[in-house]
Amino acid sequence: MAATSWEVWDLSGQKLKYLPQDLLAPVTLYTSVDLQRNKLKRVTGISKNTNITELNLSRNKIIEFSQEICNLKNLQTLYMNHNNVRSIPEGIFPHLRNLKFLKLSTNRLARLPSDINQCTSLTYLDLSKNCLQNIEPLVGLPKLRELLVEKNQLTELPSQLFQKGSCELTKFKAMCNPLRCPPEEVCAGGVMDIQSYFLQMEENPNAHTTWTVKAMFLGSSMAGKSTLCHSLREGKPVAVAMKDRTEGIDITRLYTHEVRFLLWDFAGQEEYYLTHHIFITPRALVILTVNLASYSTVDPESFKDQIWFWLNNIQLRVPNAVVMLVGTHCDQCRDLEEVMEKKKDIDEKINIMLVNRKMVLKYQKKNLEENTDPFLYMDQVDEIDSLLEYSLKVLDLLTLDCTKTQDIVRFRSHILKCIQSESAFLCSETILPQSYEEVEQAIQNLVTLEQIPQHGIILLEELCDLIMNHVTQSREHLHSILQFLLRYLHRIGVIIWYEDIDVLSDHVFIKPSFLISMFKTIVRHDLVQQLERISRDLLMQEGALMKQRFIWVEDLRCRGTLHNAALRILVRRELEKLVIDDDDLVREVVGNKKEEGIILTLLQHFEVCLPTLVRSPMNPQAPDFIPGENHWESVRESKRDPDGACLFPIYLKDDLIVCQKWGENKQDDVRVHVYVLPEVPHGFFHR
């Protein structure tokens, strides 16, 4: 083997098990060595090449961090990610005074050497996807600017790492750790949020810990989610009428002596499911309800529709979730024997499903690794490895008769028991400064005292003025910390604040349920019927005619397109039911022909819909599209609604309109080749 140049020697992908003899020669003609994607377990002899400034040992099978590396005194960049390194000996990093970039992600490190902080030139350090419980040894790295510690086992971060004056950090990521101090929701805000947290902990120490669990009720339509959620909150059976069933998402809270629950009740229809990605978050207790009365042990579609569909998509969105299966409608089953037969069938099929998933992923990985050019599929293999690391935990089915108080009590105690046994996954135990708790309590008091508008939408400055009357902090101090506190409350779901959307950054939604009720007016299973019920008076307010209403209904049915004027009418109608006369609020939420309102802005921001123009009908005789050709300019002059419209992929149910125009929908009109993993979330191609 020979170096490709005097500086760089590329030995990647050679299936090497040992370092080649040429590399071990004392004469050094190169400064960069690429040994990634080999089968090395050790790097014995590397110390002879002291001129090396960049060394890539990633994607090997290295199990020990070689002591010899300490002799590479000129080393500036070291890649050792995607190996099996379990520990790093003491005495190596003090010798690597020139090392600036170190990537150790995706290994099995359980601890760091105490002298790593003597690596004084280090500016970038990636320790993500390891088994670290403590990063205290990193305190004292004078030039560290980027630190990644995602997917470890950290519960606390050292405050000294973020002290102003000595801290150079500009980028810090710590997601997917069971953090309690500071909480993960604080860390998600970045370095400044963490610094503010520790500063407030010094000024307002608080020994009290808060336990919060986000419980998400999922399942098919009419599976008893709302009944179960309401009954859990009240501690006794609560019947939910058909007209009161969930549309979209309902949010409620439950306080017990041990835990604060945030209960999210998701509607089961497909139209609502396709918006779940906006709200579903990691480290949540997923309560999946199954209607045992309608479940069939002999019909494969029954398991697929009521259970497989939901579990498959849960593990794509929150792959390390804990899922509590609850069988409802037991009172409508024939007898206890039927209930237990169905429980056994469901538990067995779920076990088979989870085993098969692992097997499919392993086969897929093996096929990619045996490809003639595995380098092309490295990212896919890494993604499969990540999926294999996660383990969706599905608890045995709990059968309930929601008409019996003792079963509701049993359900609540079962949840608390589950939380105690799965606390590392579910419970967000947090240590917060008093200022955080003060502000959250102040907002709750403002709502109770009805000093917040009924709709809960308030300007940031106005909220700050109101909070001042309920906290001990000075105005200047509250102003300096309020944005950090609101970010935290937004991330735990108490309020909603879209600071990253420019037109909404000065608005705070104190009542998330109000905003969701606005979503429900547009994202619902009976939207066509809602359009058909628009009255003449509402049309007149928008300056529209009955004829246009028929067009709106037809465009929604056939093209999945909702005209903006129709959207405004629906939202305005719902607003007038919920709030007293407030023309300014209506204009702000609904919008007008000149500017989009809050609802349309959010729907487009989360890609629930896409802005479009309503053009002339499809034309099979239209010229072929050739980029850059001038004759396509004439299309812009096509007849269209000047007010615009939005395409909602979730309402595009079939291709009948295409078949009517062309006679058939040719599958070879457009071909796009995309590599996707074996698991694709439902609705992915819709969006």
C-alpha cells in the first residue's frame, strides 16, 4: 500500500484487521491517515508516526482507547466514533495539547478520564450515544465551544461548565437524557437558557422536586379514550356523550400527592392522526385503548387496525416509549372468558410483532453491510443501529369496565405503579429554581382570577405586567428571565409560545386548549359537512356567494384544497361561539384577504397544509413542462381565486379527478427513487 499523496493516506474500507506495516514504519511522509470502515480492534504501533495531525479510526471494532495515542503530540483531529470503546485510560489527554476536534460518539463509554480537561486546545467534543452518567471531568476545558452529550444517562450537569466568564460554549446538546438538574426542557433552549437556570438556582435555591408525567391517550375512534381520560381525572366513571367525543386533542391536568399529570386525549380518526406529530413528545406514557367488544381474534384486520397501526407509528415517533395497553368496553363482552381470550390473543400478537420488527431491522442491516459498496449505505446502517438500540416497552393488557368505580381506582393505581417501576423512562423529576415555580403559579392565579382573557391569547409585554403583581422579583429581573421561563413552560405543555415564528413571537397562548379548539375547526373528519352548513349570513360577512360555497365543497372533495375564505368563515364561526365580541381578536386569529391570521400561519408552519393557487381545471392537452421554456409563463394567467387556498394532503382521498380527465392514472408519469428505512410513518407520503 502507498499513500495517495505526501499528506493524506486513505486506507478506508479495506477490511483491515491490523495496521499495515507501511504505516508502522518510522519514516513519516503523511499528516493525515484515514482508517475508517475497517475491522480494527486495536491500533498497536501507531505511536511511531508522530507527524500525524488527523487520524480517522471511526466505524471499526476498537474496544480500547490505545495508550499509544498519547505520543501523537501533533494530533489536532481524532475520529473514533462508531466503535466499542468502553473506557479511556488516564494519562493520555495531558499529552494531546494540540487536539482541537474529538469525536467519540456511538461507543460504550461509562466514564471519562479525570484529566481530559488538560486537553487545553479542544474546541469540539462529541460524546453522544454513550453510557455516561457524569461529565464533571469536562469542567476546566478553556476553549471548548461545541459539546454534544445526547443519548447518555446523565441526570445532572455541572454548573461550573456553564459559568459566565469562563464558559466558551456556543453549542450544547443534551437531548434524550433523564436530566433533572437542569431539566431536559431547559437544556433544549441552549447554553443561555442553561446559564440562566443555574444563575437562578444560586439566587433562588429550591430543594423541592417536581414529578411530571405526560400521558397520551391514543387509539381508534370510539375506543373509549375520552371516557377513560375523564374518569381518571374525576376518580370515578364519567360517561362521555357522542356529541362530546374528542375532535383533535383535548388537554387536561390531574394532580395527585406524588405526581402532576398532563393528560392529552387524541382523537382517533385518520384526519386527526396526521397532526399528531406536532404534539407527541418523547418520555411520555402512552395509554393505548382497545375496544375489546369489537376486537376479533379471528380477523387479522382487527389487530392491525386497533393495535398494530398505533404501535407501529408510536415506535417511529417515540421509539423508547412505554405503552400501557388498556382493554375497554369489557361490560359489552359476553363474559369474563371472552375478555381473557382476547387479552391473551392481543398480548401474544404484540410479542410476535416486536420480535419480528427486530428481526426485519437486523436483516435489513445485514443486506446493506453485504452490499458491494457499503460506504453508500453507512448512514442507513447507523440509523438502523439507532432503531435497534431503542426498545418500545408494551405492558400487558389491562382490562377495564369503565362503568365501575373500582376499575377506575384500579386503573389509577396501576398507572402510579407503572410510573414507579418505569420512572427513568416516564417521569420527569425536575429541580427548579423558585422563580420558575413562582411564574407558573402566577399564570395559574391569573387564569383563576379571570385576569387573562377568556381565549387565553395575550401579548408578551402585557403578560409580564400582570405577572409582576404575583411574584417577588423586581420588574428588571422578571424581564431578564421571563423568556427562559416561558420556553420551559412551553416545552412541558403548560402554555404555548411560538417564539420562532416571527409574526407570533410577541403572543403567548395561556390556554393551549383554545388554540387546539381552533385547529379542530379545520382538521376534522366531517369538514365537508361543515362547509355545506355555512349559512348565507356567514357568506355575506366574507363577501361570498352560495355558488362559491359549492365550489369550496367540490375542491375539498376532489382536490384536497380548502379556500382561504372558507377557512376564515369556519374559524370565525367557532370563535364567536367561544368568546364574547372582540373584533380585534377575530381579525388577528382569522386574518383577512390581505394577511394570514394566526390559525393559517400555524397550519402552514407545521406543514399540515401548503399554500396554493386555485387554477383552471386540469388540462390533458397542456404542454409538457420544460424548465426555462417561456410558454409556461401563460399558466400564471390562468383563472384563479385571488384570495388563494391551501392544499391539505390529508383530505386528498383518491385520484378520481385524474382518472376522469386522463382516463387512467399512469403510474409511470413521475418516478422518484428514494431510499427509506423499513419503517415509514403513516401519512409520510401524504405530507
